[in-house]
Amino acid sequence: MSKAIDRLRELLAELEHIQWWRWSSDIAGSEEISEERLARWMSCWRPYEDLPEEVKKQDREWADKVIRVIKKWLQEEVFKDVL
């Protein structure tokens, strides 16, 4: 990956983490979830840069999905008039 794509990947992974943090906090506050799940979630309720690499890897997997969608969209847009 290029440095630009690596940086984009990290930015999107951080955004994914923020979205998940918000979602999981809302769920934890409005629904009954197990104590184990709550403890696991709470251990990740911190800034992206403070997460262990294993957790960051999960966020990066979602970032990679977004990058694939963007790449596909760009390819379609760039070549739509040619095809």
C-alpha cells in the first residue's frame, strides 16, 4: 500500500472505532447485555491510538472494506464515459 492509502486506512479505522464506540455505548445504555460483553466493550471504550493492535486490526478490516468501495467507485466513475 502507498503511504497515502496507509494514512487513509488509519483515518478510516479510527472513524470506524468512533462509530462503534458510539453504537456500543448506546446499546449498553438501552439494552440488557451480558456482563462479559459489557466488560469486553468497556475495555475498548478509549481513543483509537490507545487500543491494542489486535483491536485496531478489527477496525482496519472495516476500513479496508471502505477503501475497496471507494476504489471501485473511482474506477467506475473514471471509465464510465469510455465504456
